[in-house]
Amino acid sequence: MLNHASKHKTAEELQQEVDELRYQLQVAEDTIEAIRTGSVDALAVQENGVTKIFTLEGAEETYRVLVENMGEGAVTLNQHGLILYCNSQFAKFVNLSLSEVIGSPFQRFLPTDYQESFQTIFALGWKQHVKSEFVLKPIQQDLLHVYISLTTIATKGDEVLGIIITNLSEQKELERLTLTKRELSKKNEELIRINDDLDTFVYTASHDLKNPVLNIEGLVTILEEVLEGDASSEEVKQIISHISSSVTRFKTTILDLTEISKVQKNFSSTPEAIDCQQIIKEVKEGLGEIISTSNAEVIVSISDCHGLQFSKKNFKSIVYNLLSNAIKYRSPDRKPIIYVNLENKDNYIVLSVRDNGLGINLKNESKLFAMFKRYHDHVEGSGIGLYIVKRIMDNADGKISVDSEIGKGSTFTLYFKVFEEAKSY
């Protein structure tokens, strides 16, 4: 029964009292629930005469924000392996929206080969904390290497299984790159050993073959002297002439192999500031006889060679091979004129050697710098000069180009990098 005072209260006042009683009842129920569950996160706060209870349920929003901003994926599963909850990061992992993930079986995102092993750790996860490397299969994307951690989580209802998923793709890629680098380093060491063995073989072979060839050459000379004046031995003399020619070519090949071996070892020569003009002068002097015999004219123009750091031996080898080739492959129809120009252009020291010789067919330009490749067989030579020049330039991070026209001549242009500090080539 309502007391006498209540009879005089309005309906609005009575409704306010009912609402207040309901609120107090809810507070009491929350307090009892907090005590019953032993929640250490339950907190009673007096505010304006009103007691408010904050339990774990009240702190749920804070934890949700934390989970949503994790770099790892977070998932909860029921006993049947269905996804009850996942954060946005896991949805990104599997390339779906949150609504498409929640309610799906977790095994939907596993490769077939990993289904059985997941069942094993899924069952174990309900009993103890489990950690393992695993693989996810995102929708329409490559497999994702992950690290998963499984543990049970108590709720007001049944227990659920919580899984934290860490993306290991970057780590796996780093491991792959490290392994590849290690393998490349091993292969490089093997190639260095092979190159050393080849250098040793070339040097030894050319050295060991030199003496027998010289002996054959000497015996042929003696045989020619013995047969000299004997008309009946004309056929034999022709045979001996062929043998002598073969021995000469053999000697040339051996010398070329020796030269290649030397150049290979000089590729790593320490660069130094060089006097380009002096080196070109020395090369001209070394080729003095062939220049004189061929009546060749070599015109040198050096506008700038400042800043060139290079191996003196290698630069000399380049100039020697280009000049000797220009004279060797001269045209019989005109006086050979060779222009050697050196200038500083666009951060390069540019060397060009232009002649008015036979010219080259550039249809097979890619083979021009191949070892033992020759384009004019009527001239003595082995075809290693341009090979050596190209190898030296490649090893020095330089460039070489050729412009040529049959019957008019050729121009070889070489670009040497200008370095502020000396670098090993």
C-alpha cells in the first residue's frame, strides 16, 4: 500500500522513483556478480552520492580498442572451430571483410596439407598453451607464413579458444634472401677457385707447350737447310712450308693465351692518376716499326684527361690493341690515317680511335668482342685484342661502342668513369 504522502505525488514523480529503484537493483546485481566471479577488475566508485560498479564488462571497450590496433591477428574459436570473433588485422591476413570471416570455420583459411596438423594443435590448445609456425591460405593471394599462439579464454558462458597470429612473411623473405646470399657467396667462391685453376692451366699449358713448339720450329729450319738446293725435294719443301706456317700459328695462339692470362690477373690492378699523353706516346713508339712500314699517320688530340683514375697497364693495353688493329686492318687503297682523341664529357673521359681502314660488318656486333673472333682472315691476327679491351672496360664499369662502315673505316669510342676517389677495378 502506498503511504499517505504517496497519495499526493504526481505520476511523473512516481515514475522517477521507480527508475531509481531499478537502477539501484541493477547496481546491486552487478555488485553481487562481481563478488561471485571474484573479478579483481570490479571497482565501486561513489559519484554524486551514487555508487557505480565497473567490472570487466565495463572495461571491455578498452580491450577491444587494444586488440583492434594490434599488428597481429586475433581470433576466438568455439569447440567446433568456428570463428566467433576476429580483429581487422586477421581479416586483412585472409583478404576478406570482418563480416565474411566471422562465423566461418578457421580451417577455411588453411592449405589442405595443414588441415590435419591444425586439428592436432587445436585439440591440444584446449588443454594447454600451444605455439607453432603455420601457414595461412588467404583468399586469392599467396600463402602466408605465420606464427600462432593458442590458449583458452574464460567467458560468462563456455570457454573459447583464443589464437594470436603473427605474420612471418617478412622474416621468411629475409631468411630466404640470407640463404640466397649465402649460396651466391659459396658459388662465387667456387667460381673464384675455378678461375684461378683456369688461369693456372692457361699459364702452365702455354709455358709447357712453348718449348716443344720451339723445338719443332728449330727442326723444321734444320730440315730446310738440309734440303736446300735439292730440286727433287720440292714437294717436301712445300710440306715443310705448311708445317712452318702451322707452327707459327701455334706459337701465336700460345702467346695469345699467355696474354689473356696476364690480362685476367691485371683486371684487379689498383687505379692511379695516369698521364694519358705519355702512355699513348709509349704505345706509338712500341708500334714504331709497323707504323713506319705501313706509312701510317697517327694524329693525337687530347683536350682533357683530368680526373681519370685507371690501371696504367690496362690503359696501355687498350690503346695498344686499338691502334695496332687500326693499322693491321688498313685499306690497301689509301694511306692509313688514325685519329686518337681524348676529352672530358658528361662525367666521362672519352677515348675515341677512328681509322679509314677496311671497316667492319656490324650485323653481328654482339660477336665483335668475342674471344678469337676475326672479321678479316687475310690479315694475321688471333682475334683477342678487342676481347681484352671489352673485358677491361666491363670490369672498370666503363662502356665501349663501335661505329663502322665497310670500305670507309671504323671508330671505337670508350667511356671511362671519372671518380673523385680511386676505386679498385
